[in-house]
Amino acid sequence: MKSAMMLIVLATLAAQVRADVLVNQSSLNGNSFDITDYRLADDFQPTEAAYLQNVQFWYQAQFQTDLAAVTYAVYADNSGSLGAVLETGTVDDPSTGYDTVSGLFFADFGIGPLLVSPTDTYWLELHAGTSLTDTSGFTISWAATADNATNVALENLTLSTPDTPVGVSGFDQYSLVVTATPVPEPSTVSMVATIGLALAGAALLRRARTN
């Protein structure tokens, strides 16, 4: 009985650990923006409440290995501009690959866990370097995607916080695929808690009988 209940708990938890695609901007249009010498941020709105888990983006460079480090920052939205910094970090030697369809390189790295809401807008800044102002590396250009209805990406050409809309069709949105772990439904949390209490109770009863 105990083994069966434990299997139910594990199966329930496993179902909740799945990674959902929260944001998918992958319609590459052949354009790109230098994120080694300049700063750039694009916005996104989650499709559900979730904990950010992974970020993937496409880039142009002379060689795949030119991307030695990427620094990211996630911001809250402040009326169409960057608000408070929610999370930032640097990833050395991010996982990279070559996309044979687009002819571009891509990179992905872990992020979070950062809780986001489908009712809010967020901004993601990516910079090729060990900080948001490091310009010492090879030129890496963030691949652009087809224009969409979200806010226009923000740039800054003097390495200050991105604050100026790019405002050029074809360069207003950037490649971004974000995966996340969904927030468990209240009913699932309640069921797992109930099963856990039942297991604890059974263990105590068995101990009492043994004594």
C-alpha cells in the first residue's frame, strides 16, 4: 500500500516538472543586432504562470565558438520600458549549436527559477560578454524575427540601460524561446499533501504497533 501511494506521489510530481514553451519567437528574418558593442532588450509575455527554466536564442558570428559568455537580465515592465531588475547572471561557455535550416548558430542556457505571470510583461536583455557592458569579445549579433504586436525592442548604443526603441521594421523583435516549469494547480498540491500526510500517518501507526 505504501509503495503504491509513493508511486502516485512520484507520478504526480513528475507530471508537474514538465517544461512548457512559454515564449516562442523563432520566425527568423535574416536580420540581426550587435550585442557585443551595444545593448539590446526585447519584451515577452508568458502564456501561463510558471518558473523560468531555459532560454534559447539564435545569433550570427564568424564562428560558433565566438560566443564565449552571455550575460542576461530579466526586467519587469514599466509602461513599455525597462523596470526593476528581477534576475541577472552570466553564463560562461553556453551550450551552442548550428541550425541547418536558418544557417545561424543558436545558444541556450538555464535561467531562474523566476516566477512570472501571464498578466505581466517582462523584458530580456542579452549581451555577449562577462557583463552587460563588456565589449572585449568577438562580435555576436542577436538574430531578429518577424515583426509582431509586442513592444518594439529597446537599444542603447553607449552601453547604458536599453531605453531607445529600435523602430526599424525587421529589427524590432528578436529570436527567443523560453521554456518554464508550470506552477502546480492547487488541486495537485492538495492531493500530494494529503497523500504525504497519509504516508506519515501510516508510518507512525506501524511504529506504534512495532513498539
